[in-house]
Amino acid sequence: MHADNVIQLRKRLTDAFQMGLLEQSEGNELLQTVLIQILNEAEQEKTRHQAAAQKMREQAAAEEAQAKAMGAVSSIVFNVMNGFITKAQQVHEEEAERAEAEG
């Protein structure tokens, strides 16, 4: 799309020179060339930054997914450890009750 815009802009400039709206001179032609070069470079930089931003968004999404996965692992391990402790407490209480009953 950018190339089409530059072509249209150049055509408008040519038409403006031909209609006498702009004065044809070396200075104007140089200015036109410089401005179009700046426009091209700005569009290239815009495209580069957009691609970098997209890559960062993709990396951020991957990191978020990893963080969620590690959160799930943490939760599972916490619950397993809690289960072991609860079971150990139950066994201890049962042994204490048997010892008391035998007592």
C-alpha cells in the first residue's frame, strides 16, 4: 500500500508542476526527492517496529502461558504436600487412639 501512495504522491507533484501550482526548480526537485526518501525511510521503520512489537506480543503470550503452567504445577505440588501432611496426621491420631484404647 505504501508504494501505491508514493506513486500517487509523485503523480500529484508532477501534475502540480505541470499546472503551474508549484514552481519547477532544482531546489523543489531536490526537496521532493529528499521528502520522498524521508517518507520511505519512515515507512520502513514503522514496518520494522510493528514487526518487533508483534514479536514481543507473541513472546509475552508465551511467557504468560508458561507462568500459568508453573502456577498450576505449584498448586498441584502444594495440594499433594498438604495431602501427605493430612494423611500423616490421620495415621498419627489413629495410632494414638489405638495406644490409648490398649492402654
